[in-house]
Amino acid sequence: MNEDKKEMGLFEKVKWWANFITTIIMNSIIVVLILVAILFLACFIDYKQNSKKESWKPLYNAYVIVSPSMVPTIKVMDAILIKKTDDFKIGDVCTYFSKDPRYPGIMITHRIIGTDINENGEKVYIFKGDANYSEDTLRVSKEQIYGKVIMKIPKIGYIQYFLSSAYGWIIAIVVPCVGIITYDIIKLFKTSKLKKRLKRGGKYEK
């Protein structure tokens, strides 16, 4: 393969690398789509079975982290995948729905550092960001916790923000399409040139 690459012209080398990179990207996309399909199927089954329950939460969920409160464990623009569970222990990193008046209605991902008992005799959890000096102000009930972090994907949030912009979609979709069309046009041109030479009895050289 190395000797063949040395004999390639500039165009052939560019084409070889383009095909190589495209193959890697396509295989990666296929793997991601398969994983997403499996997660979607699991979530769909869970939704059908449990969505009528008043306290229902999705089986899996994903978020992009926009705060440095969990650095270095989870950094800004990392994506996390959480799984619904009722088994929480000290040290778990979980995502919960905030009832703090300073951060009303947002999802917070912090670590459980302890437990307590509220005025109703119910067990509640004490959370703290790894990079924060103090624990979260309010105690968190189990009903507020959406799930435990089971996976972190570094910096993928940048891709999300990039694709959500107008120029991001143009670069991600239009440019590859133009590249594929250009490659097909060049391929058709070379095939047509080969047929003409064969009809004339000539030889075709790359």
C-alpha cells in the first residue's frame, strides 16, 4: 500500500485520503446512530409503560454542561448521558431539577456529598459541585433527581452549538454534498475519457 501511494499523483493522493477520512466518518456516524437507535428504543418502551405515572422521568437523557462547577471531572461544553435510577449514594454525580430561587427551573449536575432528613422525615440529598467551595444551598429530594451520570463525551457541546448555527449547517451539509457531487463529476469525466480512448484503440493512463 505504501509503494502504491508513492506512485500516486497529487489528485490520486487527495482522493485516497478523502475516501479514507470519509470512510472513518461514515463508520463513526453509523455506530453513533445505532447507539442512538438503541437508546431511543429503550426510552420509547419506558415511555409507553410508565409515562402515565405522575412522577415519570425519561429512562435516559443527555445534557451539555455550560457551567465550570464540576471541573475537572466534567468541563464546560462536555456532554453527559444520565440514566434514571432510584439508587443514589454519596459520591454519585447526578442531574437534578433546581428549586433554588436563584436558579429556578434549571437542571444542575453536581455530586452527592451527604444526606439529611427534612422536616417531613424524608431523606434528602446534599449536593456540591467539585469546583465549588460550598455545598448547594437547598437539599434535594429523590423526586427532583432525574438520573445518575453514566457517560461523559468531552467537548461535544461545541459541535452541537456549531450545528445549531446557520453557517454550521451550511458547512456540515452543503460543503460535503458539493464535494460528493464534484467527485462524481470528475469520475464521470474520467470514465467518459476512458471510453473514448478505448474506442480509438488507445491506452488509458491515470
